[in-house]
Amino acid sequence: MARASDKQALLYENLCDAGCGSQMIEKCVSMAGNHQQEELLRVLAGQREELMKVIHTNQKRVDCLDFLVYQINRGNIL
């Protein structure tokens, strides 16, 4: 685990934990090192949006399965 005083290591670790790929991590670390805060925040917002799309897609799938189970339990299917 990174020490709180090592900002670059904390950034790297957090990006890894957030599921960012190696290219994105490299890009973000570079932007942070060059004090490109606005650009870094834009990239992170884009990553967040992509993760939210995955969540919403999977939530729709769970909802479909829940409905299927409900219909099977009611005897409407099978």
C-alpha cells in the first residue's frame, strides 16, 4: 500500500483499483505530473461514464432474470 505522502503512488494505486488499464494509468499519471488537472478530470469522468454504462447494462440483465424467475414461479413459463 502506498504511503499517503507519495501522491503519484496513491494515484497509481487508485487508478488500478478503479479498473483502469495500463495505457489510461500511464496517461493519467503523466497528466498529473504535468499539472493538467482539468484534462485529468475530463479523462476520469469519461472512465466513470464507461463504468456506469457497464453497471446499467448488467442491471438490465439482472432485471430480465428476475422477471424470468417471477414468470416461471407464476407458472407462465414451463
